[in-house]
Amino acid sequence: MSNLRILAAFLRRDWMVTRSYRLGYALGLADTALSLTLYFGIGRLVDRAGLAASPTLDRGYFSFVVVGMLLISLGTPIMTTFSAQLRSEQTGGSLEVMFATPASPAVLIAGFATYTVLQAVLSALLLVGLAATLFGLRLDVGPWSGVAAAVALAGTLGLFTAAGIVVAGLTVVFKRMDQLLVLIGAAVGVFCGVYYPVDVLPEPLRLVARALPFTWGFEAWRAALLGNEVLLDRLIPLVAVVAVALPLALRFFGLALDRARRDGSLAQY
């Protein structure tokens, strides 16, 4: 079976499971609308208070936070899906059989995320559509900044993917790693400029934030979409880190899988 057919099989399976829970889509839409309303109100307060004088907030707080939400709404599901799918396969008794097939672990890992990626993209488009239609979100993107935004998007999602694969490897060995995913997601939200500029953090935390590759991705992404800027000093190191992190993450997952096979714990949960 070709790799594309394997990915298509994962996609069909996950779609058949998800479509049984149609109410979840309506609730997700309502949650998105309420979140946008909340941040729009906060943005009105921030802008009126004159806090938007910071260069990173010159397009208003609402635009700032929506662009951050857009990227994290794409990245977080990708990061969490690997571990969640592994746990589902473990508890369903199919994990050991799946990894006994000729398909490579990298293809199976990609299959775990195929449906989640498509769903995250649709949710992100919905977020942008609601923000533009209901609250007047406007982006400022040119040809080069559009390329920069695409690179920042790919790089940041690559970081989320690498983190998710590492946690999936830990899940194979230690079984329950949900809290680690929560911790990583919270750290990205707090330190990497999703909801506020990192400049507002105390000096020691600001130094930590500036050293995190996620921060580089969010800053380059936001500068490209809101300021029509290309931040090469963020994009180049971001791409370099991702080029190293993804192969290392896949290697780590392979080692974790081999260990679980050796000690007979692959199907345990």
C-alpha cells in the first residue's frame, strides 16, 4: 500500500468517527465567536488606554491577538493529536498491530495528524472569517511579506509538530503525558507573544521568551500579516531550528517505539 493510500485511510477513518459528533462543530463555532467578542472588548479597553503605542500593537490589540490565536489554533491541535491518537490506539488494542505493518513509523505518525491538520485549517479560516466579518479585522500583506508569513507558519507548525512527536514518543513509553502537553501549550501562550507582546514581561522572563523559537515564529508571522514586514532575523534561525528538530523528534519516536517493543509494553495502557 502506498503512503498516500495509508494517509487517505487514516483520513477516512477519522472523518467517520468525527462526523458522529456533529454538535461539536456548532459548539466550536460558538466558542470561537465568544472568544473573539471577549478579545474585541479587551482590545477596545487597551486601545482607549493608550497602551497600543507600542510598535507591536500599532494595529490595535484585537488584530494583535487574533493573529496570535490564528497561529496557535493551527499549532496546538497538531501538537496534541499524536499523543491523543496513540492513547486511543493503545486503549482500543490496535496500536501493536498498526506498528507491525510494513508502513514506516513516520508515515503512521503523519496519518495520525492528517485529519487534525485539515480540521485545524478549516477552524482557522472560520476564525479569520468571523474576525473580519463581525469585528473588522484587516491584514496588511504584500508579496514578500506573504512569503514570510508562509515561512513563519510552516516553521512554527514544524515546532509544534516536533514537540508533539516527542510527547508521542514519551506516551509510548510512559503512557500518560497529557499534563506535559498542557504545560507546553501554557508555556507557549505565556512566553511566546500569543496574547501580549513579550516586551511586557519582567526582564528575566523576557530573556527566556526571546530565546524560544516559538517566539521567533509568532513575531515573524505577526509582522508579516499586520505590518507587511519580513523579519529575516527571526525566520532564518526558526527554519534552522525546525530543520534539526523534526528529524531528531522522529528519531526519538523511533527509539521509544523500539524500547516499547523490546520490553513488551507497546500495547499496554
